[in-house]
Amino acid sequence: MREELAPNEDIVFAQQNQKVMKSRGSAINKPRQLVSAGVVITWHVLALISLNLWLLRLLGYIPLPW
């Protein structure tokens, strides 16, 4: 039977530090950009509207322009 060992935290920390030091970009950790809830809700509403319009067009309620 094969038993997996937990990752050694010291080795993982050292490997992550090496990745940061060798990266071509800046080595400074930048915070993630926060997206407001209004933008997320707007995207979801627009996606819902477009899916509804597509379904209505597929079912023939909205006539095709050609």
C-alpha cells in the first residue's frame, strides 16, 4: 500500500520564493482587483437577457431579419 506524505512547508516556501525571485515581472505582490457587486450583477443580467432573446428567436417569437 502506498502512503502519501504531507508536503514539507519549508520546501514549498523556498520553491515559491524562488519562483518570485526568478519571475520576469516585478517581484512585488500586487493585490487582486476587486470587482464591485453591481458590475457582476450587470453582467449576469445582460447574459440572462441575451439568452432569453436567443431562445425567443429560436422558437420563432422574434422574426429573423433575413
